[in-house]
Amino acid sequence: MTTEHQDRLARLRARLTQAELDGLVVSTPSNIFYLSGFRGSSGALLVTQEHATLFSDFRYRLQAAEQAPDCQFEEVESASGALARVGERANARGLRRLGYENRNLTCEGRDLLSEGASGVELAPASPVEELRAVKSAEEVEQMRAAAGLADQALEKMASMLQPGRKEQEIALEGEIVMRRAGAEGPPFNLIVASGPRGALPHAETTDRELQSGDLVVVDIGARLRGYCSDMTRTFAVRTASALAQEIYALVYGAQRAAAAATKEGAICGEIDAVARDLIAAANYGEAFGHGLGHGVGIDVHEAPRLGKGEETALVAGNVVTVEPGIYLSEMGGVRLEDMVLVTLEGVQTLTGSPMAKELPVV
């Protein structure tokens, strides 16, 4: 276990004391990785003031020893048996009040935990996500490096935005570039959405062939050593209509204004309003229907969230996306997204690909 993992466990234990919890059952794989370094897809971690015990099956025995050597390891017969065993250990260790991750644990999982911990009070708790929202310097550098791999892929993909090229062909080439450069893979299916399909914010990449005059939304990210990046750019193929140039300029201005408002102490909903009000004032408010952004880290979508009515105040160390968009069904869409680090003075942009002030025609 690294010094960073030890520090994370210490901060978690302090939160457990504040919440009057004797321990926490961590069942979300990304949270288990954050606290221990273990990256298996099945298991549970029981954290108390004295112990950090990892429960998993035979498939992960050697992997647990390699990735989380300072955690106690208990082998169970099956994935479903992990939570029942956790409950038994909680009983055996005399725990009175045990937290569990209510946002992610299934009803079946809670029942298994309850069966084993028949004498223990179970309490919903999600403190790990709060810890993860503030990135360490080491985490930021991992994400900056992941963003650099996506930058390389975007450069290649932009060179392929030509009439007759298929969306899937372009997305595949981007993933190949990232993997060759060292990425574990993309944290989500890369989006290449051309023409009218660009009006789908989370479009599935298809075999549609690009046409002259298309807007193309490219949403790309890389995963490196467990951490993600996320970035979106929009291009026009060969030529751009006046309307396409207009909405691009509007989205660009909204993105820049919102990024400038993103700093420690800023309220997430108020940052969202900076971009949303500019777009609404130009009569495109109904064409921007999603939130302004989200946290990024081990997961590509995590806390905090920039959206309507969000009352969370940003703190230094948050990493969030700033990604306004306008989506018009008859033409397509424009979205521009940077991943930024919140600091005391403002933000540092972690994505390296330049964001063109005017719609780039390729």
C-alpha cells in the first residue's frame, strides 16, 4: 500500500469517527481501487479503525497480493459470498454500527450483508466519493498524462474528417493511437457524431459516412493507470454554413465564460448558469438540455456536478469538465469541452488540444 493509500484510509477513518460509524463496507470497484490499489472487478473492502480487509474469490488472490499487499485478504468461494463474509467479520469484531454504500449496493447485496451482520446496525453512507472529489497532485498528473494521450488521438482523428470516411473508422483509429501510446483504453465509447447525428449528446458511433458541410462532434477520453480524461471538439467538413458558425461562436463564448467562472468557492449551479444564460439569451436555451459538466477521476463521471440548482461549492483540487452545447435536430450539434483543475486562482486546463475560437473547417 502506498503512502497515498495510507493517507486516504486515514482521512476515511476520520470521517467514520465523525459519522459515528465503526466501519464501512466498500463495494464499489472504483472506491476499492481508490483506497487500496486493487483493480479486480469483484470484491468488497471492510475498513475499520484497525483493519482494511479485502474479500474476493480465487481469481483475484494473486492480483490482490500484487496490487493491495498491505490489506488483509480473505478468500471467498464466490462474488456473492463476499458481502455475507463481511457481515460475519463485522459481527466477530464487535462492530455496532456499519456503513454501507447505499448509492451502489443492490438490495440483494444489502440482504447478504445483513444476514452475516445480524447483530450490527447498518447505516447508509457514501464518504469515499467525497474524498475522491478532491484530487492529489499525483492524481492530477495521472489525469494530465491521460489527457495527453487523448490529444494525440484527436490530432489523428481530425486529419481523417473527410467526405466518405465512416464514423466508426475514425473512432477506431483514435483508440488505436491511444493504446499504442500507452492508454489502457477509452473510459467510454469514443463519440464521432456527424451531420444530424451530432444533435444526440451521447450519440453512438455508426457506419455513417461523413459528407461535405457536416458538423462533426468528437468526444474522446483516455484511461491511464486507472485515471480518466475527457474532451470534446467540434469540426466542419470542407465547408461551414453561417448557422453552424453562429452556434459554434456562441458555444465557444459560453465555454470560455463558464471556465473563467470556475474557481474555488464558486457554486456549481451558478457556474452552469453563466453558460446557460448566454445560450438562452441568443434564443437557443431549449437546445442546451444537459448539465454544464461533471467531475472526472477514476470514473469519467463523478462528483462534483455542474448543473442547474447544484449548491455544492467547488474547492481546490476538484477536476471538472466544462462542456456547453447546442443541439439542432435539422443540422446537428456543437459541443466544446475541456477538463480543468480548480485552483485558488481559477482553473488550469488539463486538456492540451487547442480550442479554436472559430469553427475549424477541415
